[in-house]
Amino acid sequence: MNALAIFLGMVGPWQIGLIIVVVLLLFGGKKIPELMKGLGSGIKEFKNAAREDQPADSKKEEDKKE
């Protein structure tokens, strides 16, 4: 079985709540939005870089779709 499926099967609502409380205690309420903003911008940069690394043929096909 997939390890992620096993992990998700073992995590319930109480465990998720406990994880959220621990994260809030560790980072504080003010720091979490900054962390999420950094994570979002990192994902956006990764997607842009992945899009730029595609071969020229696939870029032309994407342009035609849009």
C-alpha cells in the first residue's frame, strides 16, 4: 500500500487539530501568514521555471490551446 494512504488513514480530526495547535504554538499567529506567503511565492516560481524549461514544441502547443 501507499505510505501516504496509510498515514492519511491513521490521521483523524483530533490529530489534525492537535497539529494545528502545535504549529500555532511554535510559530505564533503573526508568523504563519508570512510563511504561507513565502510558500505560495516559491510554488509560483517553481511552476514558472518548469514552464520555461519545456521544449519549444510543447510551448507552441500550449500557446495554441490558450
